[in-house]
Amino acid sequence: EQSPSAMRRLIPEEMLERPAACPFDPAPGLARRRGQGPVQPLELHNGAVAWLVTGFDEARSVLADARFSADRVRYRDATQLQPHEVAEMAAAAERGEPVCPAPVDSRADGMFVFMDPPEHTRLRRLLTGQFTVRRMKALESRVTEIAVEHIEAMKAAGTAADLVPAYALPLPSLVICELLGVDYADRDRFQVNTSIALNANASDEDRARAGGELYGFIAQLVAAKRAAPGEDIISGLIQDAEPPLSDAQLVDVALVLLGAGHETTANMLALGAFALLQNPDQVAALRDDPAVVDNAVEELLRYLSIVQLGVSRVATEQVALGGVTVPAGATVIVATPEVNRDTRHWTDPDRLDVHRDRVPHLAFGHGVHQCLGQQLARIEMRVGFTELLRRLPDLRLAVPATEVPLRNDMLIFGVHSLPVAWSGAPGP
Ligand code: HEM
């Protein structure tokens, strides 16, 4: 299995369980390791020892270093190893023998997130060519329409809602529909299947069924775009790729965009709203000067670092890093919540401060796999928070903060639901 949830199941719970006092702070299990060096061993549930990178500079150097592979299947990251293999490797290490598992054949048509250069480079370039400024500009007005429609629907329905299904999930899902050129008539079905397929709490059976339907749907979409190209990314890839991409590659690319762009943005919107509501002075700063929103988005990305332990690589050879020796074959996990609070880079990093001077953060990763959709994600957050605060000026939590169910068991951190309320008075 190559899904991030496979890694989630291997990570000790104490590394994911957030502190009750402030759920936005890194897990105490992670924070306790502060001061123990920027790269530390971490025993996973299958007995494998991964290397946890908590330092900013060390994280950047891992993500920029070709000796760390993103092809977790070929180089068999910790999620690919059975406990008996881990034990055999440990015994070999005791005997002083090399312990790197032999690479296996990995073939994924268009799953470029898990590819290394040069295979990655070709697909990534093709995709970058599709995320044009012109397309992003055009999307911005659609993002605004989608945000406004959903907020107005919430207001029309009453004075309370769960912000996750009412706003945070549909917004990125519909934006991806725009990007991929999904027909309006198919969007409800698309959204329902996406949310089931990406919901780690759904049963395996339901997820597999939804995933299968989604795959079939996207395969049909690719066929439809071949027959009648539109203004979307799939049509663009069909027209621009030389040599042409196969159907299987196009389906994979669409699934990557969906997988990478949906859950991430949804959780930034919902968790971001939660963090803002818990920091009224920061909301006031945003209301006083709406131009601060771009800064606020960067600060929320840093402060929340939702891809909590999801950025991982495999060392293809022995590498000296942050004072330790990472052995060949070892899995390296970048702990973005800690990395983005490295006191060597930020003063008072545990404080949310929308006026903070901008220092580059690693919430979108770094190096060749750095988030392809970051420009779009920024638009969604800028528009998403601006419209929410403008149209619901007295938005507030409808339950005590401690009752908000956290996704602290997931690789993408966030909230399962966010009950909010507002007064019925008309907004501006
Ligand atoms: C990669 C974060 C939104 C598409 C990544 C990576 C991170 C990340 C950390 C690097 C993963 C790695 O190196 O292993 C986020 C966050 C988002 C977000 C925090 C929301 C706030 C989006 C959106 C899209 C997108 C909206 C597209 C619609 C991608 C793709 C990759 C990626 C395709 C893989 C790039 C590659 O392998 O070359 N993202 N992302 N992301 N992201 Fe995002």
C-alpha cells in the first residue's frame, strides 16, 4: 500500500496527539524532542527506525538532496517493510553487514509525487506549464463565486453550521472540478466520492468503492476530453504533451491533483478558521486591514503545518545529516510542525502573529516536489478567509474549543468538524 495512511499507522500516537491546552501546537511527543538535535531516530510500530527531521536547515537539505528518494515503493520505505524484515535487517546491522533492502520494480504511470528525476521532471514540467498565471487568474473569480455561494447558503439556512461540510470541503473540491473540467451535472457525485475516498475513518470497503468509482469517473473524463477538448488542465495536457501522455498517465495525474489539493486546502480552511477564532486579536488585525490577509495566510501555513508527518523520503545511500549518520535504506520523515517553529528561524514561534515578518517556511515542502498547487492554494485561502470574515462578521465557535474533534490521527492535521454560529443580522 502506498497511501499516506500506511505511514500514519506506523507513527507512534504520542507523536500525533495534540496538547489539550492548545491543539495548534505540535504534539507533546514531538515537542519533548526539542533540544535533542535536528535529526533523531524514531521507532515505528513495525520496529523500523525512521529518522525524524525537526530542524529547518536539515529539512531543507533533505528535500533538496537527490540521495533522498521520493520513490517510496522502489526503495521500500518503512511502510513497505514487514516486521520480520525489519528484524532481519536489525540482525544484519548487529553483524556489521549492509542492511539496505534491495530496490524493487516500481511502476506508476503518472504518480509523479512518488517519482524521482528524470521521470518526475518531465511530468512536473508539463504540469507547471498548465498552472499558468492566466488560468490561476481565471480561477480566482470562480473561487470567489464558490466561496460566496456557500457562505450565502449557510446564512440562508440559519445561524449555525458545521464549517467543514458547509464550506471547507466543497470549496477545494469544486475548484479541482474547475481545474479538471468536470461537468456541473457530475459535481455532486464527484464530491461525495472524493470525500469518502479520502476519509481515513471510512471503512476500507467504502473507501475502495468510492475510489473505484472516482477512478472510473476520471477515466471517462479523460476519454471525453480527448474527444472534445476544453479549457481545463486535462485538455491542456492532451494538447501539449510531446510525446503524448497515455490515458493511464492522465488519470493518475488527475488523481494526484485531487489527492494533493483537496484534503490539504480543506483542512487549512477549517483549522485556519478555528485558529483565528481562538485568537480574536488576530481576527481584529485582519479586519482592521484586509491587506494583511496574504501575510496571515503565510503565517497560518507556518503555524498550522497541516502536513504534519507526511513528507517522507528514503535514503538511497548513507548520508551525514544534522550530526547523525542516516543509513542507506532508512526512511526520513520531515516533522513540518517542528521544522516551521525552529527557534533558529523564528522568534516566539509558538505565537500566531499575522503581522510577522515573512520568513520562508516549509509548509509547501521544498525542492523538486515543492507543492505544485501552492499558488492556487494561496488564492483559495486568501479568498476563503476574506469572504468568511467579511460575510459573517460575528462568526464564533458554537461549542467549547476542547470539543472540536481534531484530526490528530491523520497525516494531514485538521478538524473533523467545526461547529460555528453567527447572528442573523445581514452582513455588508
Ligand atoms: C506537493 C502541501 C495544496 C498539488 C505538496 C507538498 C506539500 C504540499 C508539503 C510536498 C510533498 C513532498 O515533498 O513529499 C500543500 C498544502 C496545501 C496544498 C499545505 C494547502 C494549503 C495543493 C493544491 C494542489 C496541490 C491546491 C493542486 C490543486 C500538489 C502536487 C504536489 C504537491 C501535485 C506534488 C508535486 C510533486 O511531486 O512534484 N503539497 N499543498 N497542493 N501539492 Fe500541495
